[in-house]
Amino acid sequence: MASRYSWGADEHLVVQISEDMSLESNFKAMAMASDLESQNVEGFTDICPANASLLVRFDPDRIPPAEVERLVRAAEDRLSGGARNSLETRIFELPVWYNDPFTNETGARFRDRHQTPDGTDLEFAASENNLPSVEAFIEAHAGSPWMTSMVGFVAGLPFLFQMVPQERQLEVPKYVRPRTDTPKLTIGHGGCFTAIYSVRGAGGYQMFGITPVPIFEPKQEHADFADSMFFFRPGDIVKFRAIDGAEYERIQAEVEAGTYRVRQAPVTFDLAEFNKDPDAYNARLLEVLYGN
């Protein structure tokens, strides 16, 4: 499918790369954004890659819309010609207390809005994916890396796409009706995406657990937020690690003391190499993260 270009009012050009979600579509959006950002175009005020699309905001008093479209199409043409086949990014570990009491208590308060009023979100997710138990689902969720496909909806919230062949991707429908409450830093899932709720608020994703690690810090007090109040960036690769309540409290105390640092490493992601053998490629990524 050819990309579809359309205008949003007077200041936005939207490029819809695909109607479905795939690492290929998302990689193209991020690569086009990186290409355009490197040009430092006068009049571009924001370049925002999303799951399978790209938005460019511009000042029409500084650059004509026709020139905006020409530059964006040129970036897409360069990509189609093989100008970029890898992405410089980072991989990091995020600890998660799966099946925790906070999200379980919240889920219990909103069972009238759920497909299974007598169960839990994790039990429902395991059943939907034909897995024998909650433990098997948690192992599948934490067992492979996830790519940050976009950041948004609310400040700092990442959408994450599982880096496994499509037939192995976890998929779970959202709540029948949204909740009016979700704990801050909940690990949620809707459709094929996992998301992390950066702030407390309403939500409709199934709740699997909670992380003690902040991902949105407006005051930028911790070292991991030196460059931005948002921890996640499009293209980040995330490896979840299951922890228990005791480790959750220990990490939370380190966060409050300002001593906790997220384990991370720079990495080059090559889409073609990944597609050749996803499992072997993921293993190499984890060797970079853990230094083995």
C-alpha cells in the first residue's frame, strides 16, 4: 500500500504509512522522522512518528505547505531507495511486579466493565491467548523484547510492540467499558500493544502489573531524566523483568532516594537482520543489555 498524505488544518501534514501495525511500518515512520530531523528544516515545529504514521507540524508563515510535502516525500523516497536500514537506539530493562495487589484491587472494582466479571485481567489474557496459566502468560510477556512504537496519548506514555513473529504476539481486547481509575505506572495491554500508564487516570487496557520505575518526571530530578522529562523515546527496546513485592519495595526506595538507575545500553537495530531470525536477533540484543 502506498503511503497516504493528508492535511490537518493549516499546520499539520499526516502520512499514513499502513492501515495495519507492523515493525516494518513503524520502522519506516521512525526512519522518516530521523531523516527529517537531521535536516533542521526552517519552519518545522514538530516531527512525530506514531505506530504506522508520521505527523509533521509546521509554521505556514515560514514554509509553504507544498514545500513541506516535497521534503517529506523526498525523505520517504530516500528510505525506499535503501538510504536507511538501521536505527540507533537503546535497550533497557524495566522491572515489573506482575499480578500485584494494586492493579488487582483496581480491576476488582471495575469487573462490571469487563468481559469476565468473575476473573482477573491476567486470567482473561491467558485464556485469550490459549495459555494454560497466568504464570505462562507472564513468562510470554516478559520473555521477549518490546519496541517503543510511539509515545503519547498522555504525557510520556509509551506504546510497545512485541518483537516476535506475528503468530506469537500477545493480543487481548480492551475492557468493554473504560475504567475511571488506573494506578500510576500500570503495565496495561490492549489489542497488540502494551502501554505503561505514566500518571494515574482513566483507562481501558487490561492490567498486568506495575513498575516501581518512573517514566515521566516534570522536575527532572533523577539522572535518567537529565535530557527530558519523558523517559521513553520512539525506537527504544524494552525488556521486562518479573519481580516480587520485596524487590518492588526495594527499587521504589532507591527511586525515592534518587539512587536508582535504569539498566540500559546503546544498540543498533537492523530490521532486515531481525526479520531473518527474530529469536536469535533478540538473544544478541539481550547480550548487549546484560553484557554476556
